[in-house]
Amino acid sequence: QVQLVESGGGLVQPGGSLRVSCAASVSIFSLYAMGWYRQAPGKQRELVAAIASSGSTNYADSVKGRFTISRDNTKKTVYLQMNSLKREDTAVYYCNAHLALWGQNYWGQGTQVTVSS
């Protein structure tokens, strides 16, 4: 089984920063590509950032230059550092683990990020 547990969400003011974390209970964390998705009310789930096993990253255009995804294979944790937060960043943020070999996806329960003054 693969379990993903997000943490670090909360309320932050516009322009502020927040770091969300995702701890993965997997045997070999380094095999998985990891990603952060978000879903706001009335909107479709969208990819925010992803990091491959190789360390290669990609970001949604809306967060480029503001968000940084990273992973710590020793701690089996993926992070999303969010800076210069905007109201439109408000959403439930979900952690995703992808095993390309089998096309498998695993999801965390989500953590709420609210950007409001």
C-alpha cells in the first residue's frame, strides 16, 4: 500500500508564504514521480508542480517563479514552497505519487490553503 499524508496548509495573507509537505509511506520513495495538484470550488483539478525521480520539475504557468517543488528521498517527503501567494491560489492541495512503470497514481487526502486578508 501507498499512503500519502499532506500537512502545512492553513490561512495566509496575500503576498505571504507557506510550505506544504507530503509524507509518503512507500518502500522505495525514489521510484515515484511526485506532484502537487489543487482544486478550487467550481474548478477542475489542476497540476501545480511535479518532480520526477530524476529531479526534473515542471510547473503550471500560473505558479512559475513563485512555487518550488522539492523532494527529500531520505525523509520520503515532497514539499511545495509557495511564495507571493495570491487569492487565486486558494484551493485544496493534493499530493500525488505516480509510478510510471505501471501507470499507477496515489493520492493524499488534501490540505486546505486559503489566501485571504
